Amino acid sequence: MRARLRPLALTLIAVTLLTASTCGPDRAALTDSPSAGPAAGGARAGTVPDILRFTGTALDGSPYDGAQLAGRPTVLWFWEPSCTKCRAQGSEVMMTADMFEGDLGVIGVAGAGDPASLDEFVTATGARHLRHLTDPGRSIWKRFGIDKPGSYVLFDAAGEVAVRGADLDGRLTKEVTSLMGGPGMR
């Protein structure tokens, strides 16, 4: 019985991802460093790439420094609690995070919402154990060239942007697998 439920669950996830609508208008607290400009890569050994020179606040109120991601591939997931598409993306984001746990940074960046709606979103999507940042002014969104929720930025360990956009639904895991060096990377 359990074996029959797994294909059904996967089918339901796929249908949800394919039918999810695009989300709300531009709305979006992270503070970029004073030198923060458009996202750019180019790390030398021992340095923090420009793309990771940002600071912010996690949903729990703790400070966050993007430099913590230096030297590891990372997915930034830009979401809003009212975004139906973002809610549908949660299962794939979590599957990808679990698949590459310890080797891949996965950070959610909330563009709008009050604390209760942000908390409800991370609970409903099963993404509670990921780090999520608040960005009501959308400064991080702008830094990475993101203008709508449900978008991703994937960058490699050197800080080079590998993929950016909102059209990764159903392909996030594949793109990350490629970025990480394929299925045999572990």
C-alpha cells in the first residue's frame, strides 16, 4: 500500500508545481553592506565574493552575515507568505536541501509579511529548519536582480551565479545536482 502512495504523492507535488500561479506585486529587513552593488562573483582563495557581502536579520531576530556562505554552493529562495507558487515550491526546496545537506547552503529570503505570516509560511511549507531572512525593503532582492517571489539564485562555491530566475519549478534539484557536480559528488 505504501509503495502505491509514493507515486501518487509525487504526482500531486508535480501537479501542484505545474499549476501554481505567479505571485503578488512587488513589495519587500536586510541591509546591504555600504559597498553592495549588483550581484557579482569572482572570489579569490581566502576572500569573500562580493555577491556574499550582505547582512540581514533572520526570522528569529538573529543577525546574519552572507559571508557565512563563502566557499559553498548556495540556493537563495525568494518568497512571500501570500505567494501560492512559493508555497508549492516548498517541497522541492526541502527535498533539495535534504539531498545536499551539509554541502549546500539554502537560504529563504522573505520579501514581505508580518512575523505571524512568515512563521506560518515556513511551518506550512515544511521549511522551518532552513535559515530564512526578512527583507521587507527588498534590498537583497534588488541586489540579486529579483523582482518577483518564487525566484531563485544559485551560485557556486566561488560565488559565481550559475542560475537566476523564476522558471526552475520542477527543475531545482536537477540544476543543483549539476551545480554540485552530478549524482556522484558525495
